[in-house]
Amino acid sequence: MAIVRPKAAYHERTDQEMNRHLPTPEWTLRQKMALSCRILADEGHESALAGQITARGETPGTYWMLSFGLGFDEAQASNIVLCDNDLNLLEGDGMVNPSNRFHLWIYRHRPQVNAIIHTHPPHISALSLLGEGLVAAHMDTSMFYDDCAFLPEWPGPPIGDEEGKLIHDALGNKRSILLAHHGQLCACATIEEAAVLSVFIERAARMQLLARAVGSIKELKPEAAKEAHDYRLKPKAVGATFHYFARRVLRKNKELLE
């Protein structure tokens, strides 16, 4: 006779098994930031010097970021620099990225956000030209269901305070945002979550463009989409996904942790 249990029982069992079987390395924050940069470079997010990665520092009002002038494929733990809340260099050898000012608005108003990644990958950039938001209509991209905002107007290069306010206001309480004529941004509780969402938002845009080329997109049922959103964003699942991407990067670039 088949065993039939409520689905909630299987979610609980999955949580217990992931906690037991999915340990992740004790990398430092700077190491995880360097890994995130290399992961995104491998995933096609490179756009010369465009795009940024930041994370809150241990001291309130401080932030880690990749030194300006370096591409994501050049990131190492040693070239992640620390700045204050006016983008003055505090620690490290390099230049603070002036385009990171709009990140500060999000950190200032979203205390639960500890890491931000902004990139201009090709499919997201193409979708951003169409004047429509991201559609999360596949299981693999369900983490964006009701969790991806849309800024329909481009305010110009985000180096001033006004762009920070516009982007922050449009983001609201969501983790991700599609920026018209620009790119994507993920604002998350951990650097692992920001990196994983940045990988998958580009894949979601690619799916959307491919699907629209042949027909209209059938949206997910809300209850199923919400369940899948929460399942895909379980912290252990996100951590294991990040670790998988990191292992691929480290097979080629072990020196980046130094």
C-alpha cells in the first residue's frame, strides 16, 4: 500500500536532510565575494567594468566591494576593498567604485539587505529594452515569483543620490529588480543568495525571450508558484547551489581565495 503524507511533511524532511548533508565551506566574506564575481563572469555577466558587487562590512556604515578598474574575472579576495558610507577608501589597495553610491540607498533603508549585486548580462539587457517586467513562469526561475520589481524608466548613470532613491523606491521589499535600458540588481540577506539570484535572473530573461519568440507565455498558478519560490530559496538549497558554482570556478582559479 502506498504511503500518502501531507506535502508539508516532505518539506520538513527535506529541510532536515539538507541540514545534515549539505555543509558549506567556511569562506570569508571577501572570499565569497571574489567567488561570486568569478561565477558571474563564467555565466556571461561580464560587461567590461560595468556592474558591481558590494556587501556590508563588519563595522556599521562600512562596505566591501571589488576595486574599480577590475573585471569580475579578475576578482580575488585580495582586491576586495572596504569603504565608508560616503565611498571613502578605508582598507585595501585600489579605488572605490563611484557607481556604488546607489547601493548605499538600499543598505540605508533595507537593514535586512547585506549584499547587492548589479550586472548587465546580455539577455537581461535585451529584455530591459522591451518595456516589460520579468515573468517567472518556470520552476527553475520561480524564486522570482512576486519577488522581482521593475523600474520602467532609466534615470541615467547611477552615480548620484537621485538614482539611488529611484532604484530603491522601485525595488520596494523585493529581492530583485529589472532596470529598464540597464540591467538587473539583487539585494539579499547573504552574498550567496545575491549571486545565485543573479545567475538565475539572466536565465529567466533568456527563457522569457525564447518563449516570446514562438508564442505567448502561460503564467504559473499562484499557489504553486509561491510554494516553488519558497522551496528554491531555502537557505541550505541556496548555499548548496552557490557551493556548486564555486567548485566549478575553483577548479580553474584556486588562487582567487588567496
